[in-house]
Amino acid sequence: MSNVTGQPGSRPLKYTVTHYRKKNHTHEEFLKWIVEGHLPLAMPIFKKHGVISYSLFVTPAALNEPLKEEMGKIRPTWDFADWDCFLEYTIPSVETIKNVMADPDWPAALKDQDEWLDTSKALLSLGYHVPYLLETGEVVNMKN
């Protein structure tokens, strides 16, 4: 087994943000706005400030509703995520977030957010990624 350390400070950080769409838009319209409207303006800013990677975890109702129903039978006390998407940034430091948000071009990247985003709620997290099973099937970060 490979040993990849999962200690804070030795790896890039993961910064995540959940987004809820305004209900006057469909899930599909909302995602189209993110990908075609927001991201073309945001990507140069991300690159300028050293964002290592960015991904969009999409949570369509067609997948989530059946899972919610099934899991409710198994774990009835569990809450189920109801956001439209989960943004995941890989960043070298917390300063990266601050620098992106302070960039003079950032407001232009957010210019339509009040039309699309329900900014009254979001869930933020900051941490680090520790893999245990790789896509290759290799088990890592576990004692032999």
C-alpha cells in the first residue's frame, strides 16, 4: 500500500460551497448559467490566484429523490442534501479564497448571481482530501 500523508498543511486544501438555485429557475437552467455564464468569467480569476482545481458536483432530483426514498427506509433520522450543486475548489492555502474574493474582477463574475442563486443559504467547508481507495483499485493511507 502506498502511504500518502493526510496531515493538514502537507496537502492542498479543499474548499467547498453548496449552492441553491432560485426556484423560478429549473435545475438544468441553473447549471447552464453556472457553466456558461459564471465560469467563463471566474476561471481566469481562479487561475490568476492559484486555484489548483475546481469541480462541480451536480445533484439532480432524478438521482436524489429515489435515493432519498430508499435511504429513508434504512436511515430515517438522516437528513438528505437538497442543494443543486456542490462546488469543490482545491487550493494551496486559505489566502487563495480571500484573494479570489478581493480580486477587482470578481464582482463581474458574480454579476447575475442575484437572479440565479438563493444567497440566503449555503454550506461552506474547509479541509483536506485523504484518499483511501484509488480509481486504480489501490488501497492507500492505511496501516498494513
